[in-house]
Amino acid sequence: MKNLWAPWRMTYIQEKSPLEKGCIFEAGTGKSFEKESLLLYRDALIVVLLNRFPYANGHLLIAPSRHVSDISDLHGEENTALFDIIRESVAIIRKHKTPDGFNIGLNLGTVAGAGHPDHLHFHVVPRWEGDHNFMTVLAEVRTVPEHIENTFDQLLPDFQELLEKQAG
């Protein structure tokens, strides 16, 4: 018999209330990155985090830096910046993870599945042929083969390079 180890999932399984106090998209404010909060990128308009409880390796959360809950409240500049960083994020993940496809989506409101309904955010989830198996169906557990800190270390240099290009 083989063992499947995913120790970081225990926090999610045992948690009865939100893990983070306050808004997760405000963690690391004033920094362009922060490993503790899984912050890969922050500029005046956009924040990019690795999802602490991912559906797959490289699952990103992309949000406006400004605390806004509805897509209709975005300024034009924020809207453009969001879709630009989504495009860049897909390119970065393709470079490092070579997925077969992506799920990219936005849940508006709790009833639509938004885990953080007060701060709109997009999910960018890389997908591979056959990436989920019987574990999801039988045990409501997804298997993620790479530790999230390794994924962070792998993606961070490209996001910081992107930030430097935009500043320069």
C-alpha cells in the first residue's frame, strides 16, 4: 500500500472559522511579495497570491489591491490590470508547470461560491489531463503533489521580474 501525504490540508480540514483574520488580500500590504502569506505579486492595482488550499499546483488568486466586492465597482484601470495579470500569470504557470489547460473564474457573492465575498478575486487553476482521481469523489480530498512552498519559490522570480518591468 502507498501512502498519500498532504499535511498542509489538515489546517483546512480542522478549521471551523476562517484561517485568516481580516482580508487575505491585504496581507503583506506595502510589500511586493511575502512568503508567509503566499503573496507573489503586489503593485498599486493588483495582488496575486497562491491559494493556501489549492485545487491544483499553482492555483492562484488574483484580486484588485483595492477592497472591492463587485465587478461593476472596478475602475477601468483596475479592470485592465486584472486581465493583464491573469494573462501574464497563465504564461508564468505554463512556463513552470506545463499544464494541459486552465480554469479561470470569478465567483461573485457567497451564494455563487465566493469564499471571500467582500473582496472580488479570480481563480487561475492549472489543469492536467487526469489530474484528479477517485480521492475527490470518495474522500472529498484533492491530491496536490508539490508542496506549496516549492511552488511559491518556483513562481516568485517571474512575478518579481514582471513587477520590475512595470516599474522600470
